[in-house]
Amino acid sequence: MLTKLKGAILLATNNAGKLIELQQLLSELEGLNLLTPKDVGINLDVEEVGHTYMENARLKGEAYRDVCGLTTLADDSGLEVDALGGEPGIWSARYSNQPGASDADRRAFLLAKLAGKPRPWTARFVAWVVVAEPGEDVLFWEGECWGEIIPEERGENGFGYDPIFFFPDLGKTMAELSDEEKNRISHRGNAVRGALPALKDIYQK
Ligand code: ITT
């Protein structure tokens, strides 16, 4: 159901793939102006020094909120592979042995670590979404989805580890899903759907 809302929310991410997904997931809040860091002229590189997704999501949400003075939504997320004891986890964006690594480099690094380990390589994606409103306590939601890592890349959509994250029930990787299909089952989709009622409350005040 569409809800007419007035106001603006800053989507505090430098990750273009995440940004597109957040824009789609929040589009049901009709009338809400979804702003990017570029729209408000902010270029922040928040140091992710937290020990949990929750802490890092809070660091990002509060930093952007404090600079722009707008209600801000941030996401901290990652991939956890059971055979690697939950790695890369909060290090997912930095999982590599080379500076300036790309998403493809990180996927190759992960697969090299898994080589020789018995399959299936079960894994989950996790997302923590925060909403940081000026003058209010920060609100949090968590979302997850389960699948397995496969050794060959499949699909062109999405970003990050999507081409090697496989859903056995669907017979597809995350990168073989359309944006809508991914959002319906993804960790980020699940977390953002949790946040929608609170966002409606905030903007209907
Ligand atoms: P921001 O902090 O600016 O939002 P980031 O990419 O650095 O961007 P994170 O610190 O939360 O964000 O790192 C999340 C990483 O986890 C991301 O860079 C991907 O490598 C991986 N990841 C998270 N969600 C994913 C998804 O939906 N599909 C594929 N990989 C994902």
C-alpha cells in the first residue's frame, strides 16, 4: 500500500548498488524525497571502527545526520560463510590482500580461501539498517537471507558477492535475480521492510 509522506531522508551510502536497492525499497513511501550524499553535497568516508554491523551502521548514520541535519538511513551489511568461521562478516567490503581491490577481486579472494573445503559452502547475508533522526535515539533493524557460495560466477545483476551467492531452492544466484526479486528476499529488503512502519510514523508526525 502506498503512503503519501512529506519530507526528505538521506540515504547514507557510497555504495552505488546499495543505493539503488534502498531507493527501490523505500519507493513505497510515496512523496518522501530520497536524497543521496551527492544531492546534499556531502562526501564522507566514515571510518568503520565498530566491532559489529550495528555499531558500524550507527557510526555511518550518526555521522551523516550530524553533518546534514536530516533524518538519515544507513546500512551496514556483510556476507558470513560458515566454512570460514563467519568471514568476511563486517570486513566484507575490505576482504582482500591488495589495496584498491574490486568486487571481483574480493570474490576471487573468498573463493581462494574456500578452495579444498568440503561443499556445500553455506552462507548468509546480513544487513543492519539504522534510522538516525536529529535529536532522537537511533533506531535499528536487522535482516538476513541464507544460501551457499558456489565456485563459478553466475549472473550480471546486483553487486559485491551476488554472482557467487546461490539459492538452492531457486536454482539461481543473487546476481541472476531481477532487482525486484532480490529485494523481495534479500537481507537488505528484510531489514528495510522492518523499518517502513517507523519511517511512516516519523514522517506523519
Ligand atoms: P557504505 O558503507 O558506503 O554503505 P560499503 O560497501 O562500504 O558502502 P559496508 O561497509 O556495509 O558497505 O560493506 C558491505 C559489503 O558487503 C559490500 O561492500 C559487499 O561486498 C557486501 N555486501 C553487502 N550486501 C551485499 C549484497 O546485497 N550483495 C552482494 N554483496 C553485498
